[in-house]
Amino acid sequence: MKLFKYTFLCQSALAGLALFMFSCKKQIENSKTISKTKIETPPLLDEKILINYIQNADIIKPKIENGMPFNQLDYDRIIAYDFAGDEETYPNAIDKKGKFVPVILKQQFLTQRQADQILSALAKNSSYGERSAACFQPHLGLVFFKGIKKVNQISVCLSCNSSITETHIPARTYRVFNKGTDNEYSFTGFTLSGKKAIINLCKEINFHYGKSSI
């Protein structure tokens, strides 16, 4: 009987040890997986890298065909920024003090063709007129530069279907309700064609919204 109890206790101890080792192995594997995930996250770009990049961006020019207000802006390059924006803290890629926000993941200057395509879309009435949600967490910023000086920027949030712009875009407010009354308002949300233009650009430059579908 004592031998049986001793054997039983040994077997139980071995089973417990095996379970413990298996559990430790799983925890190590999970830890490695989490570690790999963190490593694969794109690093945030610092101010120096962002400023130096502006100087090496492709030179482009405004075109009349791009529509209001882009045909009246004085710029010579446009850079797109993929950033983790937030309405309260980081609504734009560049803050009110003229500094880049510390949540920029990627940057890519636009070629003349890319600039013409997205600006023409953003200037069209057909790109706006739908509802938008109250939240605003943009992932796309388009910043217009003259040399290294910012002259305009647009931030886009497809999650809430909205945008903000420093220079008024007439097309954003073309669809007016209760016109001429105290309750006058516009739907400034993107239509399917507006969202498609944004998503196509982001696919081409491998930005966050390039993974979206409409």
C-alpha cells in the first residue's frame, strides 16, 4: 500500500512538472510572438527626418484643372503623412506651432500625377455630400509646401468619413440643408467616389487607408 502511494505521488509530481514546463514553454512562445509583433510595428518618425525629407521631395506645380482652391495655392510639393491622429491632441500632421506631431508613421511625397488625381477628386462636388460621425481620428495628412514652408494641410479620417482643411474647399459644403435659415448646415462627408480616390492613393503609396474597402 505504501509503495502504491509512493508511486502515485511520484507520478503526480512528474505530471505536475510536465504541465509546468509546458505552461512555461507556451508563455515563452507567446512572449516571443508579442515581441515580434512589437518589432514589426513601424517606428515613429522624428522631426529631423521629417524636415530633411521635405527638401528632397519631388517638385510639382499647381494646375488650373485641379479646381478650387488648389489652383490658387502657391506650393511646389505635397507630402502625404500616415499618422495616428486624434481630434483632441493631433488633428493634423503639423501642429499650430509649426511642428510635426510625434505620431507620424510614414511619409511619401506625391508625384505630379498623384497630386493631380487626388486634388481633382477633392475639389469635386461629387466627392462630398454624405453624413459623417462625430469622432475624428485621421490617418492621412496631405501637406502643401513652398520650399520647406507649410502653406496648407488637409487631414482625412475615413473611419468617421470626415476631413478638416486649413484652406476652405468649396465642394465640401456644396450640399446645403435649410439654406437661409438659422439651422443651415452641410453634409461634408465623403461619397463613395470621394472615398475611392483617397483609398486608391493610399494603396499606391502603401498607407493605412490602402487596406480599406468600400
